[in-house]
Amino acid sequence: MTDTYDWNDLALQAESGQLLPVKGSELRGESAAQSCRGALLQATGADTMEEAKHIALGRPRLDSQSSISVTWKVRASAQLDDIVDDIARREGRTRSALIRDAVAEYARTHQAV
């Protein structure tokens, strides 16, 4: 399928108010909201709005004071990995959250005062 639209030209027309909606296709109120929710679910492939929101917005910041976070890469034995996965699953948390909290607890108890 060949795309024959000049998307830049269409964008300019839309931004300048030159494009008009197809008669009878305008949505307002709850029908507009439903249509937008459906489009968001379809675009993200999500089953719920909460899942779509998570996909569309990405991961939340770890620290509300900073927009910077770092990624650590560590090696672990398969046995430790299984244990961490079991604990995370049992607690309804992600592996990352469990490891982050464990390191934070260790750091608090071993921090030089």
C-alpha cells in the first residue's frame, strides 16, 4: 500500500484551521470521550485504560525531586533469581521494586553517620 498523502501539508492545513471535519462526523461530550478511549486502547494494544495510561505515559519517575535515574546491571545466581522472583510475585511487586527497596534498606542501615 502506497501512502500518497503529503502529511506535512495536511499538518499545516490543520494547524491553520483550513481543514474542516466531515459533516456528521463530529463528536462531543461522552461520545467523544468514548471514541478517544477506544482509540487509545487500540493504539496501545491495552485492555484497560489504566494499562493504556501506563503504556502511553511510560514509567513514572522514581524520585519526584529529580528527572534523572540510573540503571544498574548486576549479576546474580539462578537460585537467587528464583528466590527474588518468588518473593516479588508473592508480594505483588516487580523484581526491580523489590531489589530497589532491598538495596535502600541495606544502605539506610549501613550508611555512615
